[in-house]
Amino acid sequence: MSDIPLDQLIAGFQSCTLPHDAWTHLAHLRVGAWHVHHLGAETALPALQAGIRRLNDSHGTVNSAQSGYHETITAAYVRLIDLFLATFEAGVPFDERLAALVESPLGDRSILLRYWSRERLMSPEARAAWLAPDLGPLVLPG
């Protein structure tokens, strides 16, 4: 799943010591799932918004209309991760849910293009604020 153990990944994310090259799509997905699992989607979103911006700042990545933090992508993944984790019975350990998540279609970097046109998703407006999907409802892929 990743060379970085989850506890170290979360600690590196929260302390902004995670190296830039370790901040991959998979790392985003794992960090997002951890936050949704531990905080619930409603609280996870603002925590991720702030945390991703701080980590970007620590990497020298500018959070602007053209780069850095992307609100629609972050919010979409929080919603999809929440839906995915809810498909498991309560007794299934988080590490099993996480392994299934990264192996699911949500592990594919291009999954959001099922819901948004590239132009809409990559727009400055979508980066700055939530934009609803234009291709279909945000539901778990079948």
C-alpha cells in the first residue's frame, strides 16, 4: 500500500515533515481516509483543508488559483471516502477498510473524471470552492 507506515504518514502530515515526494495520490487517499474514519466527514474536511494548505506551504507549493490546495477534489474525496467506509460492517478493522479503499476504483487518480469534466474540475473556480459534478452524481463507482 505504501512504504510509509500509516502512523508515520499521519504524523508527518500533521507536523508538516512529510517529504514532498512522499505526498502522492496514495498518501492523500490514506491521510483522507484516516481523518474521515477518526473525525467523521464533517470534521475531517476542515482539518484536511488546513492540513493540506500547511503541508503545501512547508513544501514551498503556492496555494493559489493555479496550484496547491484544491477544494473540489478534497471535498469530493472526503464524501467518497465516507461513503466507501460506510459500506463495511462496524467490526471490520480500519486497516482492512483502508486496504480495500486503495485497491478500489477510488485508488485511481482519474476517478473524479467520471463525475466532472476535466475543464470544470481543473478550473480555478473548482480549486477555490466546491463545484458540483457536471457529468453525474457523486456516488460510489459501481
